[in-house]
Amino acid sequence: MVSKKIGKAVERNKLKRQIKEIFRNLQKINKDSFNILIIAKKPIMNLGFNSLKDQILKSLQPYLQTEQFD
């Protein structure tokens, strides 16, 4: 869920799709399972997909089994 404070519906849905895709790819390379809560703030809309992916993976790196990211 993304707050209505983050852009219009089209932008929120795009952000949700991007985050889901990042975690879908992450599932393929990581064997552990864990729950994650992401709270999006307004500056997230300024990030491109690759920057968003890098930020998420960087923050999750201590919890992941693998060192390899695509």
C-alpha cells in the first residue's frame, strides 16, 4: 500500500509494480524468507527503477544470503 500523499493513482500503481518486481527477482536469488514493510516517502518518486532497486538491495544486504545482485 502506498499513501495517497505519494502522487496520483497512476504514479502509486507504477511504484507498487516496480517494488513488486524488485522483490520477485530477489526471491530467485535469496533462499531465506522474511517479512518486509516498505514505507514510501515523497522523494521516492524522483528515483528511476535502477536507483530504486539499488537502494532497496543496499538496505537489505545484511539480511540476504547472497552477495550477487543483477
